Amino acid sequence: MKLAQNTGSILAAVLMQLSSSALAQVRPGSEMPDALKGIPPAVCRGSQETAAGQGTQGATVQSKQPDFSCALAPAAAANYVQQPGAMLADLRAASEFAHFHARDAIGVTPSQLRTQNHWRDKPVLLIGSGKAEGDAFRTCAVLRAIGYSQVRVLRGGMPAWLDAGLPVDGAAPSPAALARLGAAEFWAEGQDLDNVVLLAVPPERFKRELPFAVPIAKATPESIRAVLDRRKKETKGSPLNAVVIAMPTATTDKEIQALRQALAPVPLLAYAGGQDEFAMQMREQYAVWQAHARGPRKPPCNG
């Protein structure tokens, strides 16, 4: 059974155990964990229509395919936002926005964008965190479908904005620090088939959860480009979201940034937390799935 077909509250409760940025990257259509297969939605028979209607706007975004034609290269961002009436829409969490943001940006949610009709004829640049970027491209697809005529997505999100030397308000970390992934985020990015996932570390402890990951001998621009070139030929140029790479635990921000700059404008996200941290995260995750699988499947019905 596919994840898009299992939107019951049990799954929602399970996935909330992970970080929100990581969960955003679990694509509709990706495989559901075995522990959750076959569990019916936790709703009463008479309330299924109501439950199905909850979060309709969010479901609309998640069900849309990413529109990668929305991508705007960082080098073009400065000119884009200088257009009359241009709007910088920061899609990150409010806490991240409060810490730092692109100058003149406003913190906004996709649902707010969908309800602001007076923004639809303006140049709008969507900026995410650089992680789970598929959501930004899905949001762009939804906005275009409802009449936004000039909406784009900054490819690479805030790390790319910083790489381009564009102004920010607040204390921004280094782009490389922003591009680092936690174990849950790394797993979630690995479920997105629009990413290329690379393992510049021994692959044994990663391959079960990341079956499409490609081992490489060393994290160099040349080895990464070789994989990207092969992917381009095999997929006949299908869109690429980001390169996601597992690197040795001793990897420094300087080394990550050097890779990012060499591969630009292709975004690069890096996990350097090690195999043990990843294995621990997966054990905890499976334990949560299994606990919910054993729990009550349907709440009591009233009336």
C-alpha cells in the first residue's frame, strides 16, 4: 500500500515523532513501512467524510507533483526581487524566520499564500530552508494552478541565498551549517526520488533504509558529477532536486562548502552523523511504528 493512500490519523501520529523538516520530504507514493500496512484509518464509519476533509488545503499541496520549472537560480534572485511589487515569501518555520531571514522577506505559510488574491499578479519568490525542497516546488505548482502568474522557487533555499551574498536580517549561520542533515532528515531526503543520494561512507548500515543510494569511493566533485551524468542519461534528463550525501563524521563545514560551491547551482545537503547515529534513529523510528501498529486502530464512536 502506498503512503498517499494511508492518510489516517495513525500515520499522522507516527510521523509526528520525526522532525517536521524531515517529514516534509516523504513523497506521496513512497512505500509505507511494513508495520503500518493494512491498518485502517482511525475514524468512525460515520465520520470518514469529515476526517477525509480535514486539512484539505494541506492535502492539495502534498498531492501535487513538484513543478521544477519554478526553479530560479540564486544568481538570478537579486534581479528577480528588484521587480516592482516583488515579494519574498519565506516558507520556513516561524522560529527559523525569527532567527534570520532574507532582507524584506515575510514569513508566510502555503495556506496564507493560497488565500491572498492580491498577491497573485505579483512576482513572488518562495524561499525554503534548502531541505525538503520538494514541498516548495509542490507549493509553487498549486499557486500556479490557482492563478499566481509570476511565482518562482529559489533553488537551494536559504543556503543558496547566503551563497549568493544576498542581504539578510539576523544572525545567519554559514551555508554549510544550514546544509547539514540530522539522521531523520537524511532518511527522509533519501525517500525523495527527485534527489540523488550518495554514500561516501561504508554503505552496509544505510542500504536497507536507503535502497536507491549510490556508493562512491570518495566525496569529490568529479565522482559526484559522474553519478549525475549517468543519472541524466538513464532518466533522459528528469528533474533533479538536490544531491544528498553521507560523508565521514570528521567532515568539516569547509569541506562541505567546497563541494557545494563546486556543484552549484545543484543544491547539496550533507549528513555526517555517522552510521551509529543513523542506526539508532532507525531503531527508534521502527519502535514508534510498531507501537502504533499494536495500538487501538479505531477510536470509540459517539452515538
